[in-house]
Amino acid sequence: MTITRDYYEVLSVERTADGGEVKRAYRRLAMKYHPDRNPGDPEAERLFKEAAEAYEVLSSPDRRRLYDQYGHEGLRSRPGHDFRSMHVEDIFSMFEDILGGFGGRTGRGRPQQRRGYDLETEVTVSMMEVLTGTECDVEIDRQDVCDTCGGSGARPGTTPETCTTCNGNGQVQQAGLGGMFRMVSACPTCRGRGTVVAERCDDCRGHGRATAHRSLLVRIPAGIGDGQAIRVTGEGEPPSPEVSPDGSGTPGDLHVVIRVQSDERFERDGDNLIVVEPVAFTQLAIGATVTIDTLDGRHELEIPAGTQTNELFRIAAAGLPNLRSGKRGDMVVIVRLVVPRKLTERQRALLGEYAETEDTPVNETSGSFWEKFKDVVTGGRSQDDKEQ
Ligand code: ZN
């Protein structure tokens, strides 16, 4: 999962920057990293998309407030566009009002985008939900076809008229970069539609799209991993009003990125769960039965006499299910010796007595100890291995 940078940092603006500063900062970056000026440079494209994501959030008072208060976390319930999977041309046409005339390839030669934009949101699930699978309520706001005008942007009872700036073509020629070259771009008057509305629809102010709140039940399969995404087909946005006023065509998809909450009891390793079980010297020496908490119950684990610290035990099928096969992984138990920091008088006396009976020559095990230690330090690559 890629780390999302701080949006103010991305745009290099102060947290107090007003809308105009945010807009100028974004325009500057969009021009700098535009793929036309950085051909074949994936890093420039990434920075171009990152700037668009930051701008989308900081230019919306509502989403900016959530971001200021709660950071990226705060935006989980308010998905933005999935810029990483979008085409550069589509990002340009989205922000045409501020980028238009600065090299947007929105004119001739661009295939008509009749597919809507994808949206991305996140949900967090617990380890227990990874075990069982679950259903999550996902709340999203998206731009849908305005109910009042059916997407035309015209007040009900009126019809859009042919745009006189572009004569209905939806495109105009403009001089770019101080007249250095000419380019075709979307008509600034009708924004590519070819029509203008004389009387605007009150509900969408002529845009043809209105924010719609959607609540979806998304099934999360058992075994899902942190950072994996579930694609909900058709729950993105309808095609843009410029190419499809009534929203017909293929809607985008919604990507639900899954975050798995870490469980302080277990460490996850693929389908296996790892747990560290603290044990006493006496338990290791004479053997014991310890109760291990698993995700869905308890397991009595037999520790045989003479077990060493850090030895591993496996509880079969007590891990997480595999996303594809459903077969459960194991619970791996590491028994770890805990030496008491304080002893009672009696304990001290008993251990003293025990020590007198002890005749384990330390040197007997020290050879293998140093071997192990060397393995850790050299990563297991001893001289012998190299010769093989
Ligand atoms: Zn409307």
C-alpha cells in the first residue's frame, strides 16, 4: 500500500492557504508534471496524479475540514476519485475549468470518454472479521445524474441551445504557451457539450450532476489481506455530463480498500497467526499444559519436559482462512522463557538448593549457541554454505 503524503505538503502550501492559493499551487504542479512535458517519465505522472488528489480534497471546503480535523482517516467515508488508475486526459477534463488552455489534451484525438470515473474508499475490519468474512456498510457521496433536469442542466420545461462560441462543436482552437503552438481544447463556454442552457436547473446550477449519497452493503470475503481492494462494479460515477448528459454509458467502479486492524494478541503472517507465550523455567523444565487463546476459542497446548525457550509449536488450522482455498493456516506458538525479576525468600532458598544439584556444564551447549548467534549475524551464510 502506497503511503499517502500530506496534501498541504504535496501542493507546498501553508495550512492556512485560501482557495485561490490552493488553485494556483495545483495549476503550477499540473503544468510542471504534465506527461506531455515529461514523456515516458512515470515519476512525473505519479506526481501529476498526486497533485490532483491533493487538490480535489483541499479545494472542497467540506472535505478539507474533515482532512484538517482527522487527516486521511477523516476522508474514509468521503471517497475521492481513484486518480492512480485514471488517465491523464480524464484528470485534465475534470479540472478543465482551471487547467483549460494549459495543455489539456481534451480535444481532437481523445477518445470520447463514455465511462464514468472510478471512486475509492476504505473500510477497516478486525482480525475476527477476516476469519469469518463480513458485510460492511459503505457510505459514499458521488456525482450522479441530477434528478430534476435528467442531466441536461436546463430548467425543466426548457431545452439547451447550441453554443455560439463553438457552433456546437464542443471544441475550440486556442494558442498555448504564449502563442508557441496552437491546440484544440474543449470550448470554455459550454465545456465541451456543444450546448448551453439559457435557464439553469436550480438543483444542479446547470451542471447536470448532483451529489448523491449512497449506502452500500459490501461483502468482505474471509481471508482478505490488509491493502487488498474489492471492486464494486458500476458504483463509481456515471460518464461526465460533457459526453453523456443523461449519464448513459458505462459507470465507473468503486474500489473498497480493506484495512485490517492489527490485533495486539497475534501477529499475522499470511494465513498463519503467530503468538508469543510467556512461560516459566519450571514449565519448560518439567513440562506443562498451557491454554492458548485462538481467534475462535482456546487450545490446550502440551509443552513437553525439556523444551527450550523460543521453541515453536503449531496448532493446526487455528490461523486465518486462505482467501482462495478457504483452508485455514496454523497458529504458531513461540514459547518464551520469562525469568522472574523478584523472588520470595522461599523461592530463593529453593532455587539455591536446586542450583547445588545442578551440574550442567555450560560449555556443552555453548558451541551450538555461538553457531546460532553467527547465523543470526551473518543471515545464515556461513563459510560452509558458500562452498556448496
Ligand atoms: Zn439539474
